[in-house]
Amino acid sequence: MLDGLRQFIADVVSPAGHDDQKFDDTGYRLAATALLIHVISLDGEPSAVEKRKLHSLLESHFGLDPGTADHLIASATLVEGEAVDLYHFTSVIMRSVDDQGRLRIVEMMWELVYADGQVSEFEDNVVWRAADLLAVSSRDRIELKHRVAARQPAPVQDKSETSSDAAGAAS
């Protein structure tokens, strides 16, 4: 596990000669994708709907073709499985992405949370923690959550609405 994490850090610091270089020299796409995979894996194996949504987000946000998106997802899945916390991903993103880009990553996280029609406390908490590490304010995080929820075609069960939004708004 530690060897994989060391390799991830080495790839981020010096990506030359590695397959991940074609995604981005800084590795932020790999880090962002690993973060997104973490979100959809919280409640077990990602559903087909979540996997399709992840593909769609990566293809549209990063301008990838389906094959390249597959490769990025495979690489990020390996990295995510070896990570011990969110900081490894968010620190790469913080060094590489501006405020608007970080807001978009949090919005993508919400889109994946809502993809299966249910929001769990675990999902809400991970988005809250990641947003905090990405320097996205509680107000912006909650606003993005509500914006994404409003775009959903059917009512979404949100089991976390009262507990973590109230706590997040207070901080």
C-alpha cells in the first residue's frame, strides 16, 4: 500500500515517462478522478448509473474521448484504493486548479452523489471534508449541493440534509 502511495506522489512530482502524463503534467486530473471514484465507492460497488455519470463528467469536463476516460478511471481506481486520506488528492488539486476549478470539482462530486437518487451521510460528509480541503466555503458547498439537487429529475432522498448542512452552515 505504501509503495503505491509513494509511486503516486512520485508520478505527481515527476510524471515524465508515465502513462498519466497524457492526462496532465501536474496529475490533477488523476487526483480529481480518484476523489470522484472515492465518492461513488463509499456505499459499496459503484452502480452502473454512477459509472456512466463519472464517464460523462470526465469526458465533458476534461475533454476526453471514452477510451482515454476509461484509462484515467482505471489509473485513478488503483491510486484511490491505496490512498489513506483525501489530502493526497486535494493537495494536488490545490496546487493545480484555481477557485472556479475547485468549485467545479465539488459540483462534480455532488453530481455523482445524486446520480443514484440517494444521498447518504457518508457521501455528504466526504464532500464536506473534500470541499474544506479544497478551500471551498460551507456556503458555496451547500449552494452547489442545492443547485445540483434542483437539476435532478425526481425527488432525491437526502438522509443527511438536516445533520451535516446545519453543522456545515454553522462553521
